Amino acid sequence: DAGVIQSPRHEVTEMGQEVTLRCKPISGHNSLFWYRQTMMRGLELLIYFNNNVPIDDSGMPEDRFSAKMPNASFSTLKIQPSEPRDSAVYFCASSSPTGATEAFFGQGTRLTVV
Amino acid sequence: AQSVTQLGSHVSVSEGALVLLRCNYSSSVPPYLFWYVQYPNQGLQLLLKYTSAATLVKGINGFEAEFKKSETSFHLTKPSAHMSDAAEYFCAVSVRWSGGGADGLTFGKGTHLIIQP
């Protein structure tokens, strides 16, 4: 399996622009997670889905952030409008419905908002 | 809700010395516990996991961790450090619901492991 695939790997955008991050989970996994990593706050869980349904979005910092999972093989995280403080590495991860709950992480998207 | 505390944001050891990274957790139900490693500009890679099958868990790259319920700890050890072990290490906790779903992993702040030659 190719693992969790995220795109783009790097994104530089101007303040106020819309940003869309994409994720393809591992086939057969039914849970998908979006995390944000910064030096100041470490790894934060933004939102997660089980069977394509958002379960907990309490980690989404503001209404400017939204996430969708239209099917089992694709998810997006959108920031509109973007701000410099959104600069971070955003990770997508997925986990299997059986066994332990370990998450498998993508390589991340490094977002820079200038 | 679950939480994880990692003691020491930076740990420095000499090459060949014992590595000990500390992790304490809090959970109202029996947890799953994990250690992940992150190399620069990389995603997180699973080192090992505790799933209640055995309290001493062996992982990749010679690492192991012991689950101690009485101490609510899950410390990571490696008998002999190697230069390639230099990285960021994260302890994480999660629980599984009775219906089959799972909470997202809750991570500690991470420990930066420095290996001195």
C-alpha cells in the first residue's frame, strides 16, 4: 500500500487566500484525522471522521477552517481566508476499524501564509 | 478525556548509552498507548504500541516500552543509543469505543532526543 497520501507537500500563499489541503487515506481504513503541528502548540487534533462522518471538530480553531470527507478515499481541509498564524505543518492520518487504534500518518503539508 | 505528559522536552545521551524517555498518561478507560518517532521534515512513524496483550512491548529499531498501570506510565527505552536515533519522540494515547470507532490520538508535547558522539 502507498500509505496516506497528502498533497501538496508545500504550499505558500498570501494572507486572505483560500487554501485546500488534500488527503487520501489507506484503503480499508475507516477513521481519518487531521492534525496541525507547530513549535508552540505541538501536535493538535483538528477534526476526525469515522466512516466519512465528522465525529469531533472541537479542535478546529475557527470558522475559517472546514473539512470534508465526501467518500472513503478522499478528504480535504480548507482554510478561507488564510492568515499568517495558520502557518504550520498539517498532517492527515488514518486508522483501521479493527485492532489497536494506531494512526498512520502522511508526510504532511507545510503551509506558509505570507 | 485522555492526556499524555512527556517529561523533558530535550534528552541528551552519549552514543552507546541507555535511552530513557518518560511518558505518563491519564485515561478514564483502559487505553491504547503508542510511541511515534519523527525525523526532520517527515511524518510520524509508529515505533511500538500497547494493546493490553503484554505489558512489555518491543518495537522497531531496538526500542521497547513497559506499561505500568499502577504508575500510569509507558516509558520508552533502548539499551544502547545510536546516532541514527536522534529525532523527536511522541507518546500518544487513544481509546476504542464499544461500537468499533476510536478517538483520535492525543499526543504529548514530544521529546527531542540528542545523541552525543
